[in-house]
Amino acid sequence: MVFELRVADAGAGMDEAIIDGGLTRLFASTKADDRTMAGGFGIGFVSVFAWQPDAVVVQTGRAGEAWELTFYADRRFDKRPLSEPLEGTTVTLLRRGRAPERAQIAEAVRDSLWRWCRFCRLELSFEDVAGGEGPELIQDAPAPPGALAAVEDQPDGAIHVAFAVPPEAVLLRRGLVLSQGTAADLLADLQPPPGPTLEHLQVWADSPNLRTTMARDKVVDDPGRAAVLGKIAQAIAGLRERLVERTAEAAAEAGPWTRARHEHYAYLHAHLARERSHLGAALLGRPVLRDLAGERALSLAQLQALARPLLWAPLGAGEAATGRLLAAAAGAGVPVLAAEAGDLEWLDRLVEGTGLTLAELGRGCALVREAPGEAEALRASVEAGLVSAGAPVRLCVGSGEAGEPPRGGLGIELGRGPAGALVSWTGQPVAAACWRATPLWLDAGEPLLRAAAKSHAAEPRAACRSLALAIRAQLMDAPTPERVAEAIDAALGRAG
């Protein structure tokens, strides 16, 4: 059978001068210096022979002229005038083949139109006549502007940028796709270096300044492309500020912290974490975190100033077993960030480099009250020795709720309220900024403390040394063990 592929263009058409000076001459183009047009190499019509047709028929007309040209496989052609007037141009390709090829050819043509022409500003349609279906409109558009998207209109084009996944980029000229792929593939040379931004960046850039090689396999790296990349970089910078503003708005919104609100907030933070390195210190003072206890928005700078572990709690904390701790945190003025276990990735990235550590409310946290008892003399001696050694700690001995198992290690006081002190036992070494500013707690039921307290009267030196050195091992940037031991001996000598 013979396959017929027809392209009908209702445009300006061609007269004989254009036919002789452009259509039938390789590399001749009327678009070469016109940036409002998509072509310019003079190879557009020649490319029809890539399909290896047996014949190509062109019918075209302009300003009262009408012509028909028949091109053969060897590139010879006949030209004859038509008696009937004609406007526009129709190109028909004819090729012999076998019937089973039809579906494959039709699908290839359709896919090519969607691949290269879906953003074309002219209306394009595709119809597989033998398939029995009506014309299909070949038309697409970049994602509509949203909270994390921005559009910059330009003469003869536009630039759309968005923080979204999957990351992708499309570069166009007059709506025709020049190149498309991941943002990392096409925009890796953005300045300043984009880094993690490429992990969630979508770009759609249409500009007459973009050109491709003749083979259309690469966008030319020239001043035009550099100018477009500069515009993209500016749009991304503006989008970062919009992201911060939207996150701060979500964190500060009044009312109950619902599942829908948290999902929106976490979605913004997942994007914000990827922009952390670009925002730098400018982000520290922005209130982008939600405090469940105080029902307010907080900044990283405010949390840094507390010099304490950063508590987080899942959305249902108010109704779960941690509800009492959350209420105690509110009474003590202790911030508790709204976060789910799945949010820890972005939360870790957000606090990276701030010195803040994370701890879940309800795990390792407890309400305690002071219960020095027989350990008071031991506590006072150990505290005095550590202070003398250069570790100005404040030690407290306390007990939790009845029936709670004793906790080992050091507890970090987060705040105090009517219900007692809210203490976090993280099991991690305590940063110097924290142990210098915050009371540290020992559990009255902890075996090491109980053993040292019992032996203190008979062997005060050994008891104080063992406890002081155990505490010292959990303090970051603490004095040397030798210095602590000497200070304990000196303190006991003065006491004696």
C-alpha cells in the first residue's frame, strides 16, 4: 500500500520568488536574522526526506499565485502553476509500505508532535484518518502558577520556575521544544551554583534568545542562553523568598493544628530544607517552625538562644499519652515542634549547622521533682568539684512519676512549670553551651547514684570521684579526667 502523510499549514503560503529563492535551495532561509521565528537554518523542508518518501507534493499559494511542486526520491522536482487560487501550504509525503506498518507510523508521528510541538503557540492537531478517530489537539501548557511557582513574562516568551518534583526543564523557542530533560542535565551551570535546588526544580523557558545547533541536538551555549539562565536564576531567588514567606504563614496561622494544615506545612518544609544552604543565615530569624505547645511560630534563632535539645511531637500528641507532657511543656514555656517521624529528614536538614539536637517528646522526656534525700551531700560535693575543675554545672537530683523505671545518664532541664521540671534524657553527649546554661538532672533511682550515695559517708573521695567522672564523660568539651579528680580531692579537702 502507499502511505500518505499530509501537513496542512494555513499560514501565509509561498509565491514563486520564495519557492525559487528558499524552498528549493538548501541552507537558504528567510528566517536567519529574525528572532521572532523558530527556524533559520534553511533545512526545514529538506528534513521531510528523512522519512525516505517516494514522492513529496507541495501545494502553496500567496497573493493570487498558486503552485504545485512534485519532488522525487532523488531530489529532482517538477514545478507547475495551478489555475485555482490557493492560500497557505500543504505538504504531502507518499511512501510505499505494508499495511501492518500503519499503526506504528501513526504513533511515531503523534509522539513526535507531542514531543516537540505540544507548547506551540499555533493550534496543531493530529488525525490518523485510517484509524477512524477524530482530530487530536496537540496542546499542553506548563503547570499553572501556584504557591511555589513564579512566571516572568518577556517579549516573545516567558519563564516559569517552580519548586516541585520530579525535577525537569524544558527550553523552547517560539513554543517549539529545543531541549528537555532533568534540571540537573540542562541547568547545571546556573550561577550561583544551584546545588540541592536541582533536586526539586521545574523550569519552562521560552525565549527567542535560545538557539540550537543545526542538528537540533543541543541548545547553543552563547550570550543568548546565558541571558536566559540569568533570568532563571533571578526567578529562583524570588521563588526562595516566596517559599519562606509561605512557610512562615503556614506556621503562624491561628486555629487547631489539623492534619491538612500539617501536611501543607510539611510539604513547604520539605522544599525549604533543600534551599537551606542558599538561604543561609538569613533564614535563622524567620519564624518558619510551628510550636505545638505555645501555638505560635518560632525561628531557628529563638530556638538556638534556648541552648537546649529541640523537642518535636507528632500531630496527635494532644490526644495520645504524650498529651500531659505537651501540656507541661506549654506551662513551662518549652517549645515543641510539630513534626511526624517522616518529617525528620527535612527537620534534620533545616537545623544542620545550628548546633541544635532533636528529641521526641514522650521518648526520653519526663516530668520530675527534686528529691535529693541521702544523695544531697554527694550532689553538692560533686557539683563543687566540677565547678572548680572548670565545668560550671548545676546538678539536681529528682524522681519521676511513681512506677517509672530509673533513667541513667544525664537529664537536660528544658523548663519548669507547675507540674515540675520537664527533663530530656537523650542519651547523647551534652553540648557545652547547654551544660553551661541549663540545670542537669540525675535520677534518684539510678543504680550508680544510689551506690555512690550509700558509700559517700564511708568513702567520700571514691564516691565523689566515680560520680563526677561519670558525669564528666557525658559533657562535651569538658575538663580532663585528671583535672576533675584533682578538683574533687581539693573540694573534699576544704570540706574536711
